[in-house]
Amino acid sequence: MPPPILLPLHLLLLAPSASASAPLLSRPSPGRRRGVVVARPSPSAAFVAPARRVGSASAGRLASSRRAFDNDGARRSSRLRARGGDADADEEVDVAIIGAGIGGLCAGAILNTLYDKKVGIYESHYLPGGCAHAFERTARTGDDDDETTTTTFTFDSGPTVVLGCSRAPYNPLQQVLRAAGVDDSVEWIPYDGWGMIERPGDPVREKRWKLTVGPGHFEEVLDRFGASPKARDEFEALREATRPLVTGAATIPAMAMRPGSTSLVPLLRYLPSLFSIIGNGVETSTGPFGPFLNGPIFVVEDAWLRDWLDALAFSLSGLPAERTSAAAMAYVLYDMHREGAALDYPKGGLGVVVDALVKGVEQTSRNGVDAGSKVHLRRHVESIEFNAEGNRALGLNVRKSGGGRAFVRAKEGVICNAPIWSLRGLIENENALKLLSGGETTPTTPNARPNQSWKTSEGADPSTGRGSVIRPRSNTKGSGDESTNNLLEKCDAAEMTGSFLHLHVALDANDLDLDDLEPHYTVMDRGLEGDDTIVDGVDDGPCGEINMIAVSNPCVLDRTLAPEGYIVVHAYGAGNEPYDVWNATDSKSEPSGGSAAASSGGRYQSSTYEALKSARAAPLWRAIESAIPDARSRCVLALVGSPLTHERFLRRPRGTYGAAIEDCLKDGSTPISNLILAGDGVFPGIGIPAVALSGASAANGMIGVLDQWMCLDELKSRGAIN
């Protein structure tokens, strides 16, 4: 199973009444030169552990600064209320976007390049890309007596397998790149599959095989491993049953999407495709895969095939197949096994894709307009400002890296690409809160226990990696159900899928034959079916705790990814790392919730935290060693990132992968017309193409539907879309 496979999802809720749903050019910048021996001790925040609590003197200074900061904010809010929201702005844009993740960057690139809008994207991190950013770390690489020679390595922090970028039908990410005219900044390297390793190191039960994409190959795997002789026939029948979900979907471009009551208008251009998609009904098209796995539409009986579908689904959503998007599952079953299928990797790494999107945000528009759009890093958004009535977003209150505060006026609106669980905390205006709560006055409940997919048994030893399971879910409708108009309640109650444990390593590649290795592996530590362990009544399996591990070995495809003589490897569990394991760490040395932090040298010194990282990373090391047996002796740099890393530096609540499909908002519209949501909490949910789609939809929602229609005409005339 590859790391979270990035699917070409083109489906959305079609009913117009819906109310809600891993640097700039392809060449490295001077600060990202490949193969250059430098001394740049600039560690990525993505892999700096949470820091300790500050001392009392420092705390006093922080409190004093915070009071001044809050007083400044109170004066500004008072001034806004007094002047009807028309306060002097420190900055002014047409559209302000919160978060420079893939969804926010896609929205910004579209608004700037295609609609001539001045866009400001405000990002807390010092790197763009969100969970898909690339980062650098420096290691000593000289002889033992040489402490001065260092080498800088660049790592992808996020997903590393992509479908639908090197050849048509293109996924939404590639569609946005093409629409913004920056697709030539990314060169895609196609390849044909990945290696599967089950129970590495077991002298009796270890299995090694390759999943090759394209027609006929997986059927041969089924003949070998299927639990029954009919496994091949069952798989082909399943593909046929899901065909209505994808037939015609490839002809509906991401640029045809928009949220709210006018969502159907641009789709009228694609009526035959719409009729094909909704053949099984809107709920089936936008809901989970369960009806295709357990009935009534289709029933999969072969045990091995069911385990495989669970593993495939888990790499997409962090949940079993029955709870993964039916659209996502249908498309991967189609796209991986069709004629001409290929996996894709961007030459130079995923950071090059982020660079291209930033270029799309900041470049001159298609009409020759230099609007002055910009991606602002180290700009943390404290709150969204509204008019007195709370029915119009006016802009953002932003904290600068030096501690100053700025008000950014957004003349036309705000796109929020922050996680949906963060929305309530961004709003202080009581009238806006009331509108977003469907007229209810819902108190903020910051101490309420979040709704998480994973549960950890009381007394479980976190070092074993065997005390947590995905809890069964009884409510299949989810918080995204339209029976309530309380948008904030839906966001707060959305189920958080699991988090990640990462292991990034730089290896000495001397005498290592890369041609004998695969670009990617999926390692099932306890086998595809898991072992016999039962935790809280739940059997082990492909979705078990730290069982499925993705190993990205991209230097096999692109030797320029690391300095000469080295390779970089990234191993991680895709959404199978429970947050509570880390939240339960010794509270005296590891603050609950990954809060506050800093330590000498910018690194967390807790021996408890470091010991837990070491223990839980053991399966990740085992996965890498199953492909490169002497990896540890070759290692010159090893970095472990935990759920607390995701929470603190990427501002992912509890380090979550994203919202469960049942709880995704149906689209990004809100009761406040010029406030639109994007990201993995909005349908179609988790995954880079999915958030690219939500970003495109949000951008179009800021534009009149006639302007969007005319833009579709222009894109079609130059061959960017169908």
C-alpha cells in the first residue's frame, strides 16, 4: 500500500440546496541547493520536539506581552465596532486566505491568476505547503575527527505517491496547476508500482511481492493470495459495481466546482456526466464505501480481498474501507487498474509542487494584472474580523513574527483553510457566532473531549504500540448531517482521524545499488491480516496500530533529491498513530496537549519523550531495514516526528490526519456569504487532490457564477480543461 494515495476526486454533493463538506520554481532556490556542502544549522520546525514550560520570569514577560497584545486587539475591535468595521487597515487585499496549505494555495493561485484578485495568504509556519511542505536539515558528514563539514538534506514531510499528474485524466491538483499556467514548473516522473513486504524478518511468514498498476496485474495477485478461487471474479464485479461513480467524473473539472446555492449552475455544462455520477443516488456518490463492501449494492466475501480493500482505504483516509469515501475508493479501483495507469513523483520532491502553487499566487495574472498577491509566512491569524451585525467578514487580525499585530482588510471576503475544529476559536464577534450556530448561542467548550477515531486502553503501555484501536462508530450520518443548521457544532463534533509518526533518514549510499530497490514500499509489520491480538473487542488487521507503514525511497527515481553519495528515505504510519498515547506522557516532562515548549537549543530535552519516540519508531526502522538491511549503519541523520509535532508546528488539532468522511462538511459555504471554508474537513475530505478541489471550489465561491462560466470557456479554449 502506498503512502496516502492522492486521488483524482471530481465528485461533490450535487444537490444545490447543500449548505456546507507534502520555494517557487522547479529549480532549487539558492537556499535549497542540492548536493552543496554547507553549514546551515536551520532545523525544520516540523521536526523540533515540543519544548518545556518557560520559567516564572519568562512567563511574567510573556504575560505582560500578552496583555499588551490583547489590549491592542481590544482597541482595534472597539475601533471597528465604533466605525462600523471601517477601520484603517495595515494591509488591504481583495481576498484574505487563512493557511498556506495546499487548499489555500490552490485557492490563491486561481483567484490571482484567473480572476485578477489581490490575494493575501497568511501562514503561521515559516514554510508554505501545510502538511505537504518540504524542509531542510543539516548533518555533520565529515570523518570522525572532522566537526566542520556538514551537508544539507531536503525532505518531503507529506504524501509521496500521486496518481493522475503525468497523464490524463488529470487529478484536481494537476488541473489547478494547468489552469494557473504553472504546470510546466513541475516535471512528473511516472513509474509502475510499489513493493509489498509483510512480516519483515519473520523467517517463516515473511512475504514479498510487487503491486504493479495497469490491467491484469492485480488479478494475478488475487490468484496467488485470494482466499477463494472466485476472488478475481469478485474484484472485477466490484469494479463494475462502482463504475457509475467514476464514469463521466473525469470530464468534470475542479474549476467547475463552487459552494452554496449556485453550485449546480457551472455543472450544467456537464449534464451527461452528472447523470452518470448520480446513478446510484447523491448519498451513495458522496457517502462511505460501506454499501459496496457489506451491501446492499455489493458484498465482498473474499477475506483477503476485504483486507486489501481495508489497507487501500486506510492509506487514503486513515479509516477502514467501509468508512472511506465511496468516490475515493471507486476512483482508485478504476485508475490504478486501467490501461495506461501510472504512479507519479515530482522531480525535485513535493516541495516543487508547493513552489509552483506559490508562484501561481504571486505571478502576473493571465490578463497581465500584477495585483500584488503574496504568501505571507510567519503570520499567525488570531481572529477573523466582522461587521457589527456579524454577517460580513471584514478581514483578519494577524500576529507578525516579531510580535506586532496587523489588521488585514479583505474587501471581498475570507477563505478559511484552517482545520474545521479551529473555526470557532477564530471568531470573537457574538453575532457572527450566532449566525454560524444557526441562531443558537452556543458557548465555547475548549475543554470538551474531542471526538477521535482512536481509543487507547486504560493502562496500555505506549512503548509497545499495541494498546489502541479504531473505535466502532454507530452514528453513520455524522456531524455533517443536514438535520442541524449549527455549522460550528458540526465542526466541533467532527470525528478526528488518527495522526502520524514519521521517520526521516539520510543514508550514505556508497555501494548501494538503487536499481535493485523500489521507489516505494508498503510494509505490513504484522501482515496484511494482522495478528491474533484483540484490543477492546477489536481484532487486529490492516488498520491496526502502527501495522501499515509507508516507506518512500524517491532517490530511486530522482538522484538529485540528495547530495551525491547520499539518499533520503521517509517512513511513516499513515494515520495509525493515536494521539492519546502521546498525550498521556509524563505530564511533568511533556505538557498535556503538546502545549508550550522550548528548551535549550530549540529542542525538547525530555528523556521520557525521547524514549517514547525511540520505542514507537522501532517498526519504522524495521520497515526501512526490510528494504535496506544495513540502514542504521549507513545513517548520517535521523529525525522522528510525532503527533505533537503535527499539533504544534502544523497546527493540526491533536495531530489529526483530517475529518472522517461521515463528518465532512458538504461544501465550504457558511451562513456568512463572504466567509468560505476549504481543506480536509470539507468534502471530498482527506488527500492532496481532495483539498485542491476544495480550494478551487472556495476560490470560485468568491466570484460571481457568470465570471466562473466565462473562465471555464477560456480554460477550455486553451485546452486546460475539457
